[in-house]
Amino acid sequence: MEDYSSKQSVENLDNPPNSRLFLVTSRSVSDDVIREKFSVFGEVQGVWVVKDKQTKESKGISYVKFAKSSEACTAMEDMHGKCLLDGTKPIKVFIAQSRSSGRHRDVEDEELTRIFIKIPKTFTEEDLKDTFKEYGDIEYCVIIKNKTTGESKGLGYVRYHKPSQAAIAIENCDRAYRAVLAEPRSKNSSADNDYHSSGRAEHMSSDLGMNPYSFGVSDPGSYAVTDYRSSDLITRCLMVSSRASVTQEQIYGLFDLIPGMDYCEMQRDHCGLNKGHAVIRYNNLGSALYAKEKLNGFEYPPGNRLIVAHIEDGEDRTSPVGKMAMQLVAAQMMSMVWNGPTTSQQLMKMSTGYRTASPMPRVQTDVSLPSLKNLAPPDSRVKERLFVVFSPAPLPMDVLEDVFWTTTKCTQLRSGFRTSLNVLEWPSQSTELNANEHLWRDLKIA
DNA sequence: CGACGGGACGC
DNA sequence: CGACGGGACGC
């Protein structure tokens, strides 16, 4: 039957902003199916499947208009990668470009997760967090301050992990905050879009949290803990979702930085196409939990936020006892995770691999380094771990050795060259490193 | 009649 | 790879 509500008047297409979805589906998927699957997320005001003018056949492109941006975002986050019909390829879901914008580039999470707000001048960043955490997991809060006096300008940014959270904040927070989506930072920063420029580097830092201990049940300052939709499922298996296309090698390289991975596979459809989803399994709960806390929301490649969530691994963890065990695992993580059986083998694999890898120009630093220290025994229990993100390319391993191995009692160097990410491990807290701000900035240590 | 909107980040 | 239809109010 002709469905009146399939119509979308042009003036409503982008009202409110970001309330319309762009879908890529199998050509066999009808608007009825789309409506059925998407109306659970909110008020669907229109569904339109783009068809060939002559053949009337679907082109595999559809639009779904919701009443609210939060509904559209939630649907996008939930439905991206799902199959609408048995045997059809997984769909892709994006926020549609506004019809006037003329661009056909995907709208990235980067543009949908940060809000810009007006706040009382007396607000601290803690006040900001406390006020806005009710709408979702906050990744990052800043108050814009006068650089010389340090006084607040009464404006701030809040970065959430998910577009739906930012949308919910904008829709529901007090009007006095004037919450809107923040313009991406790069847009304002001159015409310098060089990959090597500092404008790009914003994406690299702070995604993993500066404090290696800032995760888990005992830390009230951590916002990376479970949210309302991923519930409290904790398993050894993770699902990684990426909007940008990533290779299995990249995902492997990234998640293998955390010891204990015993399985990593990209989900592919029958055509062998990359779905942007991967399943990772670790041999212990702690590694999986840690990997999720550290890598959920991590931008890889820069600008592309990975979503990492636990998925069923077939074991029952729903009982109260199971939950308590889970918390115990989280609390004891730092002392247990790092002694996985794979660590030494991988170190060997790495250290034989890098020297034959591409010869790079020598890197130099004028940072003054602390005095030489002894290496900790290789079998030391690891207490602290550092993620180092490089842009645009990773440093050779021997340079890292010079910088880190000699300045602290570092025990291990693990490297994900394909991911431009390295991990270093310490048997104790490396306070010297904290003090070395130049080093932190230069290397984008997360 | 009757109270809104602009503002923008850092190496 | 994957980006924009069809139809035409009612004073």
C-alpha cells in the first residue's frame, strides 16, 4: 500500500539536524523492512528507498527520517553492520549529509560526539563532568579559558563516546547551556591540513586516558565504564566496530598490544567485503576488559572512533556471583593481566621484525633525559603500561629503547607498527616519565 | 507583545 | 563500493 508517511517534505529533511540516516543495503531490502527494523528506535517520519528511474529497482540506498537526532544516532549505532534479511549483506548506516551541503562524504563520529556549551564562569571541569555525565559516558571535558589569566570564558566542550549521547545531551540539557554540536577543530585552523601538522595531532592524544590506572570499578573518575546499552556483559570476547574500513592486520596489531589475545577475525560477508567489524577473543577476562576500557572510543585511524564491546562467549556470567567475580577481575587487573603466556614470544617476534623493516631517517630529540637505569628482569610483573601513539609514523624500536629503556626500568617493548602504536611496560609506576613533559608531548603518549 | 543570541578550542 | 523521489493544497 502507499504509505503516506513515506513522504518527507524537503523543509523537514534536516529538522532537527542529524535526524536523517543514510543507509547502504542489499538491493532486495524494501522500505517496509527498513521501517519495521528502524521504528523501534523512535518516531520514523519517513523511509525512502532510492530506485532506478527506469527499472524501479532499488539502488541499495535508503534514507530514514527520525523525529529526533538521538533516535537517528541510536539507530545508527545499533544497526550499522546488521543484516536486515537472512542472506543479505550487512548494512551501513550513517547520519545523512544535509541536503543543502552538497557533500557526499560520510559524517564521522568525530563531528557528532562533541558538544559546545555556555556555562557559568564559576564552573570547573569537574562541575562540567558532573553536570553532563547523566547523558552518557564522557570522554573528555574542557573549559575555554583565557590563556594568560586562566579565567574561564564561560564556554566549554564535552566529548562523549557516542553520537547518541551527544544528541541526548543537546536535546535534554537545560536550554541555558545553549548546547550545540561543536564544529570540528580542524575546520577553523587555517588552511593547513597537512597530515604532519599539529591540527591533526589532536586526534591522537587523550583517547586512551592519560592515567594508565584510570579504568575499572574502583575509579570514580573513569567514564569509560559500561553504558546503558552495553549493559554489564563482560566476556573474553570483544566486537570491534569501525566506520572507516580497517584491515584485519590493523585490528590484530592494535589488540595484540594487550597480551593474551588468542583470536582475531574480521567479519566478512560472502563477497569477502570488509564489514568494519571484527571479533577478538582473549584467553582471560582481564585482558578483554582492559582492551575494551582502553580501546573503546580510541581513534584509529585518527578521526575514526572504534567501538569496542563485549559479546557473548558462551559462558554464563549473569549470576550475582559471576558479577562479583567480574569486579574482582577488574580490581586485580593490573597485577594479573600482564603475565600472559604470549608476551615473551611476541617480544621476540617484534624484536626480530623491526630491524629488517623499512629503514627510516634517524629521529633526534633535544629532550634532556634522566640518567641511565638498569633494565628490570624480563619476567617482572608489569604494574604500569604506556600506550604511545605516533604520528605520522612509528619510531624505530631502537630509538624507543634509547629513550625509554635507559631512562626507566622498562621491562618490555611491544610494537604495533601497522597501527603506529607502541606499548611499553613497567614493573612499577614510572614517575620520571610523568615529569618529562617534553617527551609526552612529542610522542603523543596516551 | 515582551526577553534572545553570540561565543570556539592549542602546538 | 554508496548520496537524494513522487506528486501536486484548497481558499
